[in-house]
Amino acid sequence: MKMDLQAVFLDRDGTIGGDDKVHYPGDFKLYTNSKMDIDYLKKFVQVFSFTNQPGISFGEVNIEDFYNELMGFGFDDVFLCPHHHKEGCNCRKPHPGMLKEAAYKYQLNLKHCVVIGDRWSDMVAASKTNSVRILVKTGAGMSTLHDHFEKLKGIEIDFVAENLTEAVNWIRGRYHLS
């Protein structure tokens, strides 16, 4: 039975590249297979970036630089929260605002979407929309599993992957992509 997959949402820092810190465009480096993984998924579904980038609200970098960088990596669209966590917006993960914005813009049923990230906030945002949740161990993933498990209480992670490639392979098997 082929399951319906509509889109995949990928976090930026620690998921597709970098590490557990934020690196601004120009200093950010993709992991070796990330571009190939994004291109593979795009053969079957839309692939979106969703990322918190509070440096924008501090005036340290501009939103256009992030947008251009992420679109250059091959994403179909970019959903970005430019706010600091103290600003109380609804778009900053762990809130599901970016996912809901994408659902509205692209008529998605988020239950038929996958979220891949390395932080507890990615998993909480995904759980609030009943999206499929994949945690990667890269970036802050190990810290999420060992130091932030209390923030994940009551949240089921569908798959824990070593890296983005293993997450994509899991999607490939679950949704029968070939």
C-alpha cells in the first residue's frame, strides 16, 4: 500500500549542515550528501526549509541572505522565523506557525508531511500538527536525546536517524519511493 506523502520539511542548522550552532549564510556548510538528499526527495514531493533565525531580529544578518542560500540548496520554498524567542511570535519553533503557513500556502494536510530536525523544538512543532517526526543525531540531535528528553515527554518520534541520508532512506521505505 502506497502511503500519501505531500511534503518534507527540513530544519537548517544541524540537520542539513553546520553543527549545533547557527552559522550565517556564507559560513554555513552543507553536509556531504544533503544536496543529493534534497534533490532525491524533490523527485517525489515538495521539500521546504523551516528554520528559526533570531540573528535577523538583532540586525546581524538579513532575511534575503538566508532565503537566497536555502533556495540555492534546492528547496521549493523557505519558511523562516526571524524573531528572538522573547518576542513571543507564533512562527518560532516549537510553535507550529511555519508549518501551518506552508499548509495554507500549498494546501497541505500536515498529517501527510514529514518533519526532519535535530532539536526538540522541531519535534514539538511537528507533533502539534501531527506530522511525521524524524530526529537526526547530527547537530544538536544527541543533546536533544540525552539532555532535553523532558521537553519531548508525551511526544512520539517516528524515527531517530544517524543523519539526513538515513532519514531519507527511511522515508523512501515507508512511502515506497523509487
